[in-house]
Amino acid sequence: MEDINYIKHLNGVFAQFAKDNRLNPTHISLYIGLFQLWNQNYFVAEFFISREEAMAYAKIGSKSTYHRCIRELSHWNYILYSPSHNPYKGSRIKMFDFGTSSGQALDQYRTKFGTSNGQALVPINKLIQTTKNITNGKKRKKMKKKVFEIEENNAKRTPTVPYLDNLRTSKDKDYNEPL
């Protein structure tokens, strides 16, 4: 790969992030972590990463979140991710150059691997409101009211153990007297 300008690349990728509504902070954090690993590998065309190291750089604590985000970044053409399924070898990552103003290097790289230039379709999983979902919501509201009523009733109860003043902390205590 050609020489990568650190600042131009980051400016280009942040401009792309601003346009893309699919990304959340975890995606951006993971990309920046991968970019740092790429920088440490002197911007080679492809490099290998370990999941633990990438998760540490991105401050991701969940393996499922990491795998979801790295697959989505690959699917959305921010990186090219090839999992190795071998813990000793690590997964292969290829980073695209966002630092070119014309996007020429990115287009050449995409056609080289046969990926499309079209927008990736991502399913939107929304909760479909059914009568069963609505009734479950009402049950939760009723339970919250019951818990609140129980807590109120508990506050009014008299204690079962009588109050014992073992330290004799009444107002008329003689402070010269030993405990």
C-alpha cells in the first residue's frame, strides 16, 4: 500500500463516520483501535490482530460486541476482516485508505476483492407491538405498584424487636459515668 498520511486518513475516516448513521461509538472505538494497531505495524497492506489486544485498545469488554462490530465494519467496507479461527495466528485485517481526496485507492481496492459499491442493506429489528407485548407491559406496571404499596406498608409496621438502649444514649446521660 502507498504511504499513509496519519492526519489525512483520520480526517477522511471521521468525515465518513459523520455521514454514516449506522455507526455507534463502539464501532468508532474499534476502528480507532484497529487504526492504532495498523500504525504500530507501519501501515502494511495487511496485518494480524489478536482479539484481546483489539478489545483492549477499543475498550470493549464483551466478545459478542467485538465480533458484531468487527463484522459490521467489514460489511460496511471500512475494513476487510478475515477471521482465522486459530488463536495462535490471529485474524487478518486490511484497512482501506480514507486519506485520499478522490477515494481512488478505496475504489480500486473494493473492485479487486469483488465487493459492491452499493449501500449495504442492514435489517432494522424493531419490536412489533402485539397484544401479548402490550399485556406484558401492563403486568410490569401492576407489579411496580404492588412493590411500592408493600414498601409503604413495611414503613408503617412496628418493629418486632423492642428498642434496647444498651449504651444508655438518652438525653439525661451522665458523661462522667463510665460506659
